[in-house]
Amino acid sequence: MRIPYDEVINQLKMTLTAHGCCEEKAGLVAATMADNSLAGVYTHGINRFKRLIANIDSGVIDVNAQAEKTGGLGGYEVYEGKRGLGIWNAVLATKRVLELAKIHGIGCVALRNTNHWLRGGTYTGMIADAGMAGIAFTNTKNNTVAWGTMSGCIGNNPISMAVPGPRGCPNVAVDMAMSQFAWGKLELAKLEGRQLPMEGGHDLDGNPTRDPDKIMESKRIMPTGMWKGSSMSILLDLVAACVSGGNTVHQLSGLGDEQALSQVFLAINYRALNNAGEIEESIQDTLENLLTQTPAKDGMAVRYPGQSSGTVKADNLAHGIPVDERVWEEILAL
Amino acid sequence: MRIPYDEVINQLKMTLTAHGCCEEKAGLVAATMADNSLAGVYTHGINRFKRLIANIDSGVIDVNAQAEKTGGLGGYEVYEGKRGLGIWNAVLATKRVLELAKIHGIGCVALRNTNHWLRGGTYTGMIADAGMAGIAFTNTKNNTVAWGTMSGCIGNNPISMAVPGPRGCPNVAVDMAMSQFAWGKLELAKLEGRQLPMEGGHDLDGNPTRDPDKIMESKRIMPTGMWKGSSMSILLDLVAACVSGGNTVHQLSGLGDEQALSQVFLAINYRALNNAGEIEESIQDTLENLLTQTPAKDGMAVRYPGQSSGTVKADNLAHGIPVDERVWEEILAL
């Protein structure tokens, strides 16, 4: 079924308010989650709303918490997230990092003890929309196999990067977990009764499998690029913990459902020091070169990362956001 | 054969001087390349020396160039690398980014029109040695297949990250290209007459292959994690170009042998705002948890990224650096 964008926002906002959120927070969180689904990132939009509410009800998320600055030096600031709403904290961090980058050329805001931000691309997208280059990463609960072990003891720790698209095109953007398949992609495949397009993890007996159910059961998700994603995951975790003074994956994984995360937001005000027009032209040339390569399969279009978000958004705005009927019924019952 | 560390440095330095480098630059470049081999990164040490000299002789690298600051705002500075020695420029950028991070909490130095830095880990290692978190990335010539095409039109654009190891342990560090196998790994496998441990690219006919020769011929190296590494490569390229005001992969690939690269160096002075002792302890706990997991194969040890560099270094210092005899003879003849 497809639900109009406005109806989605209203429903999510109403539910959030009923579960203790103030108007302002409920509005921002509802709009952000609706926007994620609107942009086609269904795994990190409406599909996760039930879990968000469960986390609010169980006290994992404190809807009344306000993040507090614990220190600052030049362009770098650290905030205690007080286990508040992840989206709320991350938007606050992003707005602040843009202010810092305006003054200091580069800004870095780190959040500790915060909660799931849903989609890193939301925040790097805000940075790119402001004409800067954005990088953001978070740690997660342990959910990915460390290379050289059979143990899912590392996080999938997504990183997102974005730069403004040239001449009104959508931002060039990546938002990727260090597992070959994000947890949300496993959930979506399970929901749709699909196998994964390639082996994405091991079952409880140690056999590689495409079955999302078996991987979610074993929590043995393969790192992306094997040893590469595993190492990168460990570094993203430790850098996030160092820079925020917060938990590592290992530390927060002992706390129950995913919570008390460490996140880093970087904005680089590159137009302050370089020729913005020349850069826009060189991005345009570079993307054009990519888009005019021969596709690997006939009839398949080559796309730059982030390109399709615009068309999906337009379609979902016009025809409503595709939502699994069971998911929507569950939300109505919350 | 194994050559004593000092002998390697002296030989490389002498050769560099003979090809026009001043004493100071020759000394730094020789020591850095010897250190890369000493640390076990053979692909980006002595094995690449012949190519460096060829690039100097052909004018790709201008040994007399001095990088020049083109702009600065707070913690962010941009330098024109003037196609100077890549290692020299990158060390200069790293020293400067440490000064900036000391004052501004975070530092960002971008280099444009610079040359191959050999190993990103050299620079993030310097940052971690100074007690900060380091991130550095570079673009490269087009050498990796873009997802959705059969065309090697993107770079493998390595990124390196490092944080100080706890209590005197080696830094936790990653240095990875966005191809599943770095060009240097293909060269090493070819040199040693080995096939790759997994499919790493396509041959000229479009068939997946483990043969390094065929992949080097087609230049169709697979991105790490397929669509993930491909997207990440594109973003690392565009961010590097935006932040430095320099070339993208597409632009520099038209110039002949790899040259005129864009690079970014970030240092975060996290100890200025957080409790350094607590962070060290939490890194220690987290690594201990990783190292005590059951290995995937009997007799195989679990290691953290960067851990083995210490033991390899000690062994190579004691017994000399392993060098392929042909490679060493070629160097002696330069």
C-alpha cells in the first residue's frame, strides 16, 4: 500500500506525542523518518518506527533529554547525548557543525551516549545542502563478524559522505554500513520473503548463507570486502569513541537493545578556500564521464551514488510512500 | 634476500640524490620508503622505488617543487603541491595538520597537484603517534571498475585511519584501497607468481579472474564489497577534489602516468576534550575482547588492525628487510 507523505508524518507525530515526545521533537523525528522512506531508504524510515517506540517505552531512549556540551576547542566540540532521541541529537549536532565550519573552515561535533540516528545520509545531506562536504559515522551494537573469527563482535558502524550535486542535481552521497548487508536490509529481505542477492553471512553452523533469517539468528553478518570492512569497522568504532569520549561497540553491546552510541559529524567549508564554480564544473565532468560508461548489463542504467534519490522522492510524493500493510497496521496500533 | 635497514636507506638516498633530490628530501623519502617495507608493507616500499625514479626522470615529479599555501580558514588549509615529491608533500601536510589540531581542536590540510604518497598509514601513523585520531585519503588514477559498468573509470582511492594503541601497543590502524586488491597487491602477486586468494577483477573478456596479470592488463579491478566500495571510491574522490580544489580521478587520469593527485589529512585532538586515561582503557578492553574471540580456523591468531606491524618491524630490523633479488638489482642499477 502507499500512504501519502503528509499522512505518514501526521501519524508518526501523533504516535510520538502519545508516547511522551514534545511537539517539536515529535515533528522533527516524524518528518525525518518519513523523509527517509520518501527518499527510498525504507529500511531506515517507517519500517523502524515500531522499534523506536519500543525503545522509548522501555526507557532506552529518554525523550526529555537535551544534549549538553561537555567541551570545545576551536572547530571541535563534544556533546553528552544523555540517551536522548537519536534523530534529535544528530540534527542538533549537524546544525552546530555547520556553524563551526563557517567560522573555523572545518567543524567536528561528536556525540556520546546518543541513540540510533536512523540514516547518516540525513545529516551529511544537510551539510551538502549547505554547500559543504559532509562526513558522519556512528558505531552500533555488535552485529558483524570480525575477520579471522566466527564471532559477531564488531559493529557495522555506518559511514556517510556527501558533496553538493552539480547544477541542481541531487547530492552525490554514500551511506554504507561495514557489513555487506545492513541489518535493515536483512529485515527488509525477511519482510519481503526474499533471499539476499549474494552470501551475506553465516548460519549458526558456520555455513555461508543468503537467508536473512538465518543470518539474523546467528548475528554472523559478513563484513563488506571481508578483511577490509572488518578493519574499517574497528577503526570507525575507535575513532568515534575517542573523539566523543563515549562507548565503543564492545562497551555498549552489554547494555541490552542498541543504545548509548558514539557519533562524529564533520563539515568542511571547501568553498571558502577554493573556486566553487570550477569545482562544480569538475564534479559535473566527472559524473558525466561515469554516466556515459557502457552499463555492465543491457538495459541497466549507470547511476552516481545518490542520483536516484530525486526521482524516487518525486514518485513517492506523487503516489504515496510504499509501506508494507502489516507494518502500517502495527504503527496504527501503537 | 634480506637487506639491512640502514643499507636500504643509504642506497635509496644515494639514488635519489643522483636523480636530483636535495639531501633533505632524499633522506626523508628514502627513510619513509624503507620504513614501509620495514613495517611489512612491501607493496608500497622498496618495490615501488624504481617507478618513483622513473617518475622523477620523466618529469611527472618535480623534485625541486615546494608546496605553497593557497588559503586558510581556522583549522582548514589548502596547499598547491606543484607536482612535488608525494612523500615530502604529505609529511609537510601531516606536520601542519598536527599544529592546526593543537590550536583548533581539529585540523584539515588538503593538497592538490601532489604525487603518490606511497602509504597513507605513514601519515595517520604520525598523527596517532602524536596522540590524536588521524584520517587521510587520496585519489588515484582510474584503476577500478565502477559498479554497474565494466569500465575501470574510478580510482581505488585509499583511506587510512589510525588511533594510538593502548599502553605502548602498536597504533590501531587501517589503510585500505577501495578495490578488493590494491594495485600494489596485484604487482606483488605477479612478482611472486601467485594467484589471488579470491576473484579480484575481470579479464578483457569480462570473466571474473584471480590472475593478477589479466587484471592488470584489463584494469578491471573489482571494488571492495561491490557496490559499496564503488560508491565510497566516488565520494572519497569528490571530497578530496572539493576540499583541495584539485583534480578528480577522471581529470588526472588523462595526464599519463599517475600524477597531480588530491589528498586530505585530518587530525582530531580528542585528548584535549576527553579523559585520555578512560579512553585508553576502553580501547584496551575493546581490543582484548576482539583478541580473545575464537579464531575462525584452528591455529590462526586473531589480530587487531595494525597489531602485527610491531613484530614484523622488529624481525625486519634484526634480520634485514626481505627484498626480491631482481627488484634490488634493478635499484642498484638505477
